[in-house]
Amino acid sequence: MVVFSHTNWRKPTIRTFDRPSIFLAGALSSLLILWTFFFFSTQTQTQPTTTTCNCHQPDPAFNLQSDPPISTFYDDPNFSYTINKPISNWDQKRQTWLKLHPSFAPSSHTRVLIVTGSRSTPCKSRTGDHFLLRFYRNKVDYCRIHGYDIFYNNVLLDPKMASCWAKISTVRAAMVAHPEAEWIWWLDEDAAFTDMEFKIPFDRYKDYNFVVHGWPKEVYVKKSWLGLNAGSFLIRNCQWSIDFLEKWADMGPGSVNFEKWAEVLLSEFKHESDDQTALAYLLLKDHQKWVGKKMLIETGYYLEGYWVLIVDTLKNITERYLEIETKAGMLRRRHAEKVSERYGVLREPLLKDAGNEFGSWRRPFVTHFAGCQPCNGKHNPLFTGEGCRDAMNKALNFADNQVLRNYGFVHRNLSDPSTVSPLPFDYPA
Ligand SMILES: *[C@@H]1O[C@H](CO)[C@@H](O)[C@H](O)[C@H]1NC(C)=O
Ligand SMILES: *[C@@H]1O[C@H](CO)[C@@H](O)[C@H](O)[C@H]1NC(C)=O
Ligand SMILES: *[C@@H]1O[C@H](CO)[C@@H](O)[C@H](O)[C@H]1NC(C)=O
């Protein structure tokens, strides 16, 4: 294996500065000759065997144009995307679909679909739509870097399941629409990726079907509805989850049992019924089972982190990362965005002392602006609108810097969304 040494690699580039035009012209013309030769020789060689050419497919990895005329659950008139129509044998139905679409089979045990959304009408807050756009852009950036698909829903799929309950019907429809995905990852509109490199350790979750961030003791012992946050959760695309969503929805305003559940939730969690209290109840019940526990409260990293604890640490974290990069030449190497996961892997050993989550100097994975309500502007009275906007700005620019790095630019001032400067070569050596 050739070990990349940044200092050695740099030398020829410095030499080209002496006579750049002559060197470049020479290099280009020899490349052109080589390419012409290669092009014509491969053309003639491959011409007779082009019958398997998939030239018209946008991504040769997936066959996006094949849907055999063999009936699947999609062809069953009784099968429905909505929660009021139960689904049975979903695991088998998914497998059957995958067998008919073999190009999607290879990573069907790990594939992720991110699902998010917001209301169908303009935000009441003057800056709301602007922030939602930036929050969405942030998610699209993460998806592009890691090859995840994303679905942004902005209609109520079940009109009775409004506001915070809307995610349940959205996730259910997304599961049915994406049999090729193993995990659906719900993210609230006001959550941003603040570590573009971190990847969910899905291999840790092979025994679980539902993962949410929180503090187990708060939920299981103290019975606090604030012991978790429903703004970011992972749910496996399987029959267990279909049944789980049905139970969760049964506690919501679209259900005839809504009032009954509201009383149960009030007595267990001393809090009014909402999606999060209902989820806390379901976690508690799953936890009390002797076998088959399928729900996990993740404590090891910010699957979702509270912005109040995070935003003031971003400046120091930026400095720590720059310090690492000053020493590790490989991390300064410019590269195509497509291969940026490689640099996350290379950085990992250098973060072993950073810790994770609260008190850590690792970039926080997901920062959630709970209580800021960027769209309707009705923030929690503990905060000011200005404070929220300033914090969202900083977090979004902090994330944007990780993206723009691969485009050659940086926001030097995290509070200024509009100004960027070009990055010098070998930054920050
Ligand atoms: C659909 O449901 C109806 C009523 O439950 C039933 O009579 C019918 O046989 C079902 N159709 C299919 C294709 O399963
Ligand atoms: C940032 O680092 C400085 C210097 O080490 C330290 O004094 C300060 O408390 C840190 N700020 C935060 C929010 O951790
Ligand atoms: C950073 O940007 C903000 C917003 O544009 C501005 O108010 C502030 O003065 C800038 N800070 C520095 C150090 O330039």
C-alpha cells in the first residue's frame, strides 16, 4: 500500500510554479495524445460486445427503469399508504419487491432515506422560510456527501394528524414508497447537521428497530417526557415498525382513542398528549418487556442535540479541528466532494480524545433548534427571536464551512452568512 505523504506530494506542484504554462501545455498535449489513442483503441475493441451497455441509466448502480410486470403489494387495491389500513407480512412483501428489483438488493440492509418536512403554507415569521430553506439545504448537503436519498414533505397526509403528529403518517408513507430503504430517518425541519462527516453507526443497531436520542433514566425511571426528543429518530423499514407506527398514531388526534390516551399520558408522564409524550410512553412499555426490546435511547452521540448546549462551543471546536489539520497534512489535501467520506475516516483516529456529545470538542452531529420555532416565530419565552436567529446562523454557517471547503471557500465569520473568502492551497498549513 502506498502511504500518502502530503509533504512529498506537494513538491512537484511547487516546481510547476516555476514555468507553469510550458509544463501545463506539455502535460496537456501528451495527455491528449494518450487519451485519443486510448479512446480509439477501446472503441474498436468494445464495439462488438456492447449489447449489455446501460448507457441510458442515470446511475449504473441502480436499474431505475426496470419494474417487471409481476404483481407486488403495489398492485393490491386494498393496500394503502395510510395508517388506518393495517399492513401484514410487510417484511415478506419488501423481500419480494427486492427480488424483482435486484439492482437495489446489494445495500438493502443499510440503505437510508431521510424524511423531513414542514407546513404547506408560508411561514408567519419574516425570516422563517429563509431559515427553512437553509435547514433543508443543509440536509441535502449531508445526503449528497453520503449518498442518501431525501424526501421533504410539506402536506398533511392525514389532516387530523396535524403539527407534531404529522411525522407519523409521513414516515409510514415513506416506508411503503421506499421498499429499497432499510432505515427511515426522520428529522425535524429545525434540525441541522453540524458534522458533515459523522455517520450513524448502524451496525450497533442490528437488534433494534427504533432509535432516538435521550437519557434513559429520565424516561424509564423519572418518567419525564423531556428525557428524549422526537425531532430525530431512526426506524427500520419492517413489519414491527408498521405496527409500531399504528400504535403511536392510535394515541394521536386522528384516533377515536385520543382522549383515553391523553388521560393515560397525563397520569404516567404528567404532561399533555403530544407525539413526544406518546413516544416516551411507548419506549417505557418496550423497556418493561422481558424479551424482544426493540427500542433504543441513544446516549453516545448527538443523534439530536439541544442547540443551547452546543452553539457556544462551535468556535472552539473550529479551532481544535484547524489545529488537527495543521498537523495532519492528509486532511488538508484537496479532493472531490464525492470522495469526502474518505477524509472523515482519516480524521477519526485524531478525534479519539475528543469525546462525543455533551462537553466534547467533536463537532456535534445534529443540532436541533427546539423551542426556536423558526417558521411561526412563536419561540419559547426563555429565548429571544434574535438569540435564536443568531444561533441558527452560526450553526448553519459552521456546517456550511464543512461543505464549502470542498468548493474552495470559507465563512471566516460564523455570524455572517453572506461573506466567504477563497481558501488558499494547503489550508490551514
Ligand atoms: C379487498 O378487501 C375487500 C373487503 O375487505 C375484500 O372483499 C377483497 O377480497 C379484498 N381484495 C383483495 C384483492 O384482497
Ligand atoms: C473556549 O476555549 C477557551 C480557551 O481554551 C476557554 O477559555 C473557553 O471557556 C472555551 N469556551 C467554551 C464555550 O468552551
Ligand atoms: C461578523 O458578522 C456579523 C454579521 O454580519 C457582524 O455584525 C460582525 O461585526 C462580524 N464580526 C466580525 C469580527 O467581523
